[in-house]
Amino acid sequence: MKLDIITPGSTLFTGDDIYLVQLPGVDGSFEIMNHHAPLISVLKSGKIKVLVKGITPQFFEIKGGVIEVQNNKVLVLAE
């Protein structure tokens, strides 16, 4: 799955071989895996955990934002 984490000032992460993304939703944390159903959700402050095959998990701190999942692509617009 493809993942982009974008802030108003920069791109925090972009990658194609993502196994799992864990996100801080306003109603609790949730995970996105390959071929997830389409989704739009609001995010709260917290850490995004990104698992790439064969690489140590990566973490990104955000202050909130929005996530869109569609066609095996995940777009996070973060503050």
C-alpha cells in the first residue's frame, strides 16, 4: 500500500511497500492494512506508526489531521 504523510510545511513520509499504519483517531487508535475499505476520518494529536516490510517501525508525531484511504493509497493531511 502507498502512504503519504503531509503537513502544511513539508512531506513527513512517502512510501510504497507499507504493511500497516496505526493512527490516533478521535474515537481511539485504529489501523489500516493492505486493501482496506475506503475511509475518511479525523485524527487527534498523537503518533502515527508505520510498518514497512523488512524495516524497523517508524513513528511520526502529529497534532491532528485527516486521513483518506482509497484504492490501496493512504493520504494523511496532518498538522
